[in-house]
Amino acid sequence: MIDHTGLTVTDIAKNKAFYRAALGPLGYALIMEWEQYAGFGVLPKPDFRIGQGKANVPPIHVAFRAQNRSEVDAFYKAAMAAGGRDNGPPGPRPHYHENYYGAFVLDPDGHNVEAVCHTPE
């Protein structure tokens, strides 16, 4: 089981604003901040962190579990409004499995950020 993960971004302030908006519909909040780092998650601890530095090359893919398909839709809408770039709008992805419903957005550094629900509609 993964306890936490993270990635490196080129502009901590810009990405902090992006992730705060994009992950909000999934119940995530900015929980911890340091000068060059930010930690997001559901209380009591962050399980996703970003740090200022040279962006990961190639960009990283990270997927966040949504409780339902409406959360996937809300994630996509919020991420796009926060400056994300479309990398696959919300919808079924039956090539992964029968109930896979996901949305993909590129963050300001080009990392592929996904919200996914695995339950039927």
C-alpha cells in the first residue's frame, strides 16, 4: 500500500493553486506547507506532495480515486478552470475495465493528473 507520493514542479505557487482547485472536489485540501513544498490530502495527513524544483522528465502520471462519477466530472471542471489542459474528458474507459470512469488533465508542468471511479453508475 502506498502511504504518500509526490512530484516536482517548476512553480510551487502556480501548482499549489492548481492542485488546491483540482483536488478539492475529491475531498482533498492543502494540509501542510513549507517554503518549497505543499502537501495535499484528507485529514489528518497529506498523501500527495509537490516540491519546487526541476520538473520531472518525463512528466509523471498520478491518479486520484473518486467516490463516484460526479466527483470525476467535478474534478475535470475544476482542473480545467484552474488552468489545466485537457488530456481526456470524463467518460468510461472500458478498455481498462467495465466500470472504469476517468478524466485526465495536464497540470501546469505537463504531469498527467487523473480522477477515476471504479464503481458502476
